[in-house]
Amino acid sequence: QVQLVESGGGLVQAGGSLRLSCAASGRTFSSYTMGWFRQAPGKEREFVAHINWSGGITYYADSVKGRFTISRDNAKNTAYLEMNSLKPEDTAVYYCAARYLGSNYYPNSADYVSWGQGTQVTVSS
């Protein structure tokens, strides 16, 4: 398994942008599908986006499609979530997650075996 550490969260005004990073340890990062989930207070954790091992296949939740972009740099063992046009409803703790191999659609948290500690994103109105 890989160990994951998120960074890049913070406080931003509505309409602003943030880029989250997820640094992974281990030599097999390129074998993992990487996902981003978020959890707002009082709500269940929800799928945001994921990217397959090569970076060639991505999926997004409808709520972020067109505003968020997931990417990865296998040479740096890092996945990213570029978030633009942020809204107050995007406020949540954002988690990155990893699952071994696979290029299908994996929107369920149970599909992932490794998780980061989370990074807070707060969007003010």
C-alpha cells in the first residue's frame, strides 16, 4: 500500500481557486488509481474525482465537473486537484485515496485501500 499526505487546503473566497496535492510514498505509485473525496460537516464522504494509473482516464462528480481538474505526476509520486470557481458548498475536508490498478469507474470509498489524513478547504461567500 501507499501512504498519502494531502496539502494545499485553506480559506478562499467564492470564485477563487486552490490546488490540492497528494504526495504518495512507495515505488508503485504509478500502479494506483488516485481519487479525491470530500466530507462536509454533518454529511457523508462523497466522491469528487479519480484518475487512473496512467492519467489517461478521469471521472468527476457532476457537482464539480467543469470546475475541478484531477491530474497526476508519476515521476513525482503526486496527484493533484485543481479547483476553480469555488463555491461555499465546496467547503469540506478533502481526502485523497488510492486503489491498486483498475481503469473503471470507482466512486465508492470502499473501492480504495489507502487514505490521507485530509486537508480543510473553506470557501467564504
